[in-house]
Amino acid sequence: MTPRELANSICSTLRSHRYQALLCGGCVRDLLLERKPVDYDVSTDATPEQVISLFPDTLQVGAKFGVILVEQDGLRVEVATFRSDTGYSDGRHPDGVVYSKSPQEDVLRRDFTINGLLMQPDTGEILDFVGGQADLRAGLIRAIGDPDRRFTEDRLRLMRAVRFAARFGFRIEDATFAAMRRHAHEISSVSAERLREELTKLLTGGAAGVGFELLHSSGLLKQVLPEVASMQGVDQPPQYHPEGDVLTHTLMMVEGLSAGSSSTLAWGVLLHDVGKPPTFRPISDTGDRIRFDGHAEVGVRMAEEICRRLRFSSEDTTQILALVANHMRFKDVTKMRAATLKRFVRLPHFDEHLALHRLDCVSSHRRLDAYDFVRKVLAETPPEQITPPRLLTGEDLMDMGYSPSPLFSQILHALEDAQLESQVSTPEEARRFVHSKFPARKRAR
């Protein structure tokens, strides 16, 4: 069974019990745009209790707002009762709901006209009470009714307007955009988790550059990521960055992210130069060119604060910080010792480090020498040479007469260096190496 078949089946069951049932929202929009819907939603005049009575497998996570999830064969369809809302004191959830028998009344509480379309599941007939079809044809994101009211009701809609505009290549209608600018400062009331989710969807949706330009021009970027907004006007040395200031460079990079890119790569790209504004030094200070000394280290601290603020998982935070910390190392790859280079390329998720570096280059000087060099090394070096099996352990060192101490880690690191440099390849050679580099006076007596 497909999601569409499940949605149609739910509508059929509801209608057989004399309830109204229509496909609604994003799935209708996507079908009209000839895109594959991510999920399907059903709108009905049946109350949550009546929906639950008809379907044995349901989740009641949104029941107090009139929303029930119907499950079957591992699929889920959201079934929402027609309603009007009675106010949004928290700027996100309705204070209460009043159920309705009118699909038109239900549509009038929704966010944007392109999401306010309804479809008869059997005939495909469209019910359009808000001009959504015309806005789809015109490529417009327009709030339903009074845009100030729509954004006051749910401030996350400010972010969603940007994401939809970027995703579909649409323009935000003038009155809607003006309202967004008026309400941009209110976005801080939205939870960190929801902001992170919307920003991640924007970054990985395939048009992140356009989206972040809209965030910036609407005033939202300054509210949700002031560290990124502060990149505007921070000049860069033209011999390395002919494209312009730090924000221009960053937006070019995020625009280069493919749809479906990993969230950690996307955030690493966005934040890789976040340390540049506070480390900017003009030519008048340096005497030769604009410099950003230590910007990677400063950027790691700033990115860590951003990840904490947006409540990233520890795992994602670790990878994002690693991308920020290591992005400047590529300039030295051709001069690295073999051991240093091999340790570098075996960083966790190194493919993301390499992808970030490529975007960094093509969004600035366009020189890919280091990128090509690393790809050649990876192609020509067997994995067992990059991560070779350990030749000696701590127990082996004790058998050789060394007492357990912090020296062990120094010995084993030096031994791995030698192994990565192809100086030793067997346990016997490893023992001789250790004896020669760490003489008997350092052994236990």
C-alpha cells in the first residue's frame, strides 16, 4: 500500500460513515506542482473521538488540537478535524479549538494559500477558497487573510515562508514579506528545536543560498543566527576571495549544497567561517593583506555555542565542530608527512571534510589542487595503509620491560607514526624501533 492509497482508504471509510473527508495541505500542493508528496493529510468533519472509533491503529499525539495519526502497514496519515482556533497566546499552539462542519472555515486558519487547497480523493476535484491555485501558477507565497494575524498565531510560519519560497523558487508576496519584517523579532519565542529543524530543512533542501538571502533580507537571520548575519561587510583578501565578503562566500557555499546533503555537512559549511568577523585584521594592521588569524579555533568555540543554543545532539555537534576546526588544514596537505596526512584523511566522515573543502574552493579562488591531491591519495592508498593494524599494545610494552605510565601513549604514537611512514611493518621491527627510540634508562628497573 502506498501513502496515497492509505489516505484514499481513510477518506473512503469516513465517507461511508457519512463524514466529509478531503486530502488537504502540502500533498495537494505537491500533486498540483507535479511533485511527489512527502506525506498525505486528510481533513474531515469527524471529531477525533469519531476518527478513533473507526480506525483501530491510531496515535493521539495531537488529539487536543483535533489531530489523529492513523497507522497501517508502517504508514501514517494525519487526520485533522475541521476547526477554527480561539487564539495563540504562546505564538505557536492554539489556546483552544472549536470544531466545524465547514472545510472553508478550516482552510481560513491555515498559513499560506498554496497550503490551503483541498482535493476530492476520488475525482481529484480541487476546492480552493483562498486563491491557492492562482498563487501556485504565479509562484507566490501569500499568507491566508491578514498576514500579521497569521504570523502572530504561529511565529514558526516566518521560517516556513522562507523555506517554501526557496524550495519552490517562489517569490514572497509583498504584503506577506512586509509582515515578516515587522514580526521578525518575535521569532525568538519559537523553541530552539523547531528553529533548528526549520534551518536544517532549509540548508538541505537544495536552494539554501536563496533561502538564507531571504532570511537576511527579512531580518530573520539577525534574530536566529546573529553570528552569520555579522559576516556581511567583512572584507576578505581579493587574491583568495574575489567573490566578496564573508557572507557572500558563505551563501555561495550553502547554495552549492545538494538537496539531501547531510545535516552535519550543511551546518559545517554554514559555520566554517563563523570565526572570521571577530578575528578580522585589515591591511593597515597587518601591513600586507587582510588576515583572520586563528579564525578556525575561534570559530569552533562560536559554533559550539550555536550548537548548544539550538540543542544539537552531542554526536552532531562533534562532527560540526570537527568540520569547522579542520577546514583550513587542506592548504597544507601537499606538505604533510605521510603519517599526518593519513591521520587527517581517516577523520570520521572524512567525505564531509572533503566536500566542504571543494565547496570552499569553488566558491572562492576555484583552485582544486589540494582537493585533487587528497582524492588521488585516497584512490591510490589501500585502507590498511591508512588505518593499519596495531603492531604493539600496552601489554607488549610491559613484556618489554616498560612500566605503565603516560610514556606509553607517547611510545605508541611514535610507533604508529613510523608504521604510517612505512618505516616498520612487523612486530619485530616495532620492538627494535621502540628500543632504539626509547632507551633502557626509561624502562622499569
